[in-house]
Amino acid sequence: MPTFRIPSRSVALRTTQVRCLLSPAIPGPIVEPDISVDHVVIGAGVVGLAVAERLSRQKDATTLVLELHAAFGTETSSRNSEVIHAGIYYPPTSLKTRLCIRGKNLLYPLCEKHNIPYKRVGKWIVATDDAQIPELDKIKSRADSLGVPVHFLSQSEANAIEPNVKAVKVL
């Protein structure tokens, strides 16, 4: 029985390659490999690759990344809105809020360090009728409490930037 040695860094195999190795139902060589790794990461999207990269830093540890598709990052990661979230929509003490803030605080310095281009374009949150204003005010209050710099735009400021916006209040 052949033995497959996995180097001490991350190795990426498409799931179809693994199936060809392990399953007679998939065409290809029928081999029962003796594979031993310390970590297996399922999915080579942005999160899976980040986890695998961090795991691969462990001395003398092996990490195997399994990906269903022919290319990395083509599933959920390809549908990313490309927005760096500030955490202002979630309860202030929630894990999601804390992770959004931490991620934002780590990402910009990382981009600077490695000359990765990015744009801080901002975001508008609009109330399209008076009934939505209290929720917009809550979001503003939450942003202020989290130290996220936000401000309201006057209708004339909003219209100068985007004449087609139809809003009664713009954050």
C-alpha cells in the first residue's frame, strides 16, 4: 500500500483528487493511501485558507486543505461583498461585533504592510421614510459607543454627492 508523505507546511488537494485516491466510484487510480496529518481544513475559501495558514505555522505540524472546486475561493468567498464591517449592526458586546472590530483593526495594517491596495469608500445608511429614523438613530448611537466614526449628512450634502438618493435622513 503506497504511503503519501505530507510536508510540514500546508498542502492543498482538491476534494476530487482525494476522492480519486479513496473511492472506486470516481474514475482514477484506486489507491488506499496511508495519510496522516495533524490538521485537516475543509474548504479553501478565505476563512479556510486563513485557518490553514495559521495552523501551518506550528512547528512539525502538517495541515491538509481539502477543496471541492478546481480553484480556491470560488464558493461562498466569491460572493463576498468586499465590505470591511465595522460591527455597528450587532449587539455591542456580541462576538460578531468584537470580531468585526478586531478584523477591521488587523486588516488595514496588514494591507499597508504588504502593499495591498484598498479603498475606504465609506457607506451610507439611509432612512427612506420617517418610520425608519429611530432605527437609524440607534445605529448612530451604537456606532458612537463602539468608536466607529459616523455622521449624518444633510439632504443637500447627500444630493450633491448622489442626486438620485431618496432619503429623509442619511447616516
